[in-house]
Amino acid sequence: MVEEITIKLFKDKGIRAKWDSEIGDYYYSIIDIIEVLTESKGPNAYWRKLKQRLKDEGNETVTNCHALKMPAKDGKMRLTDVANTKELLRLIQSIPSPKAEPLKLWLAEVGNERIAEISDPEIAISRAIETYRKKGYSEEWISQRMRSIETRKDLTAEWNRSGVKKPSEYAILTDEISEAWSGMTTRKYKDFKGLKKESLRDNMTNMELILNMLAEGTTTEISKTENPEGFDESRIIAHEGGEFAGEYRQKLEKRIGRKLISKNTSKNPKSLNDSGQ
């Protein structure tokens, strides 16, 4: 959603951007963004002053941003400061510009909605269901997706109980499960479907969601029985849970004579009701 809005805001404005598969995000040229928002004839000078002011304020956006080589107006590849989507949004809030107001208002609205969702989780669930409906997903798929969210919550709660704390560890464990049942890590699975920043689960068929739920649910139950301590022991169990679902997938594929992992995506939401290819 964030990416969709930023791209819409800068559509046809010549913003240089580079996709980074490692972080799963775009890097945008800060100079180009400043030029569009401020209509400054000297965006480089504007950025130097803004950068110094943000540094003096201890703004982490400036600390985190780095430079990438991008094609300049003369056609040569030159280093330019870049920011990913999250950093970009924080940076835009520091730029006084009428053109940035729609995005600033949107950020305020999202923040308000998030506070309401924390107070009443049912609001978040209802909003998610309505969003899926507007995008054209079937009621059957939406129901399956809601169940998959609950299964994932149970798993992450179990990992937390077992001493898994770091986001990087959660990502590795998720990849362990994914590769064990599907033969692909999350990134490779996205590449298989032709996805970049999009949610993999939002682009799974009903059957893919079921298999992923089986893998995560099995991992949760084994973990509750074995009581692992920390990341390393949880990783062994994650592989075992994923492997259980992988073996089921292979047996079912052999029985029905077709693959259950599909290239279908939410570009055609109705195709996600298909069980495979």
C-alpha cells in the first residue's frame, strides 16, 4: 500500500528507482524526489542543507541513507543518495511542500487507523476482509486467508515463548518452513510467481495456503511438545514441520497427477481458487 501511494504521487515524474531483491524494496533517488516536491532549480543544494539540518537533529533517515550509482542526465552512471520506501516517507515529512501534503495526510490517517486497530483488533480484521473483497478475492479464499493469519499468529507466539526474539530469526525460520514444504525460500517463491514487494501469502492459491498452514500448524504443535530453547532448536523443529507438509504435498501431487504450487497471483484473484497448475 505504501509503495502504491508513493509511486502514484510521483507517477511520470522521472524518479530514478532501483529494486533491491535482498531487502525486498526499491531505492529512490532523493535528489529526484526533492526536485519534484519543491520544484527547486537547485535540488542538490537543497538536499545538502536539509541533510545537514536532519543530521543536527539526529534524524536516523540521514544516517541510514546511502549512495548508489544511477544514470545521470549526461548518461553516465553517478553516485546519488537514495532512500528505501520507509526512509522516503520519513524524509518527505521533513520537506515543506504542498505536493507532499497528500502523502502526509495519508500517513496521519494510517497512524490513526493503527491506533484504533491496537485498541480493537476486530477493526483490523474487518478492514482486511473489506480490502480483499474490493480487490476481487473470493469469499472462500478470504476465509482461508483469515485462518492462515491465525495459524501464523499461533506460530509466532510459540516462537516467542521458545526464546526467538530477533526479526531476522523469524525470517530464517519462516524460510526454513517454506523451503521444506515447497522447495523454495520465501524469496525464491516470490520470484517463481513474479512478485517483488507484494505479499506472498496474498498471492497463494487456496491449496497453497492450506499447505502453508499445515506446515506452520505442524511446527507449532511439535514445538509445544518438544519445548525448544532458542533459535537453533526452533530451527530444527521448523524444518521438521515444513517437511511434514512437503511430504503430504508430494503424495497428493502423485495421486492427482498435477503440481499444487502455482504461478497464479492476485493479478487475477479468481485464479487463486484453482488448486494448482
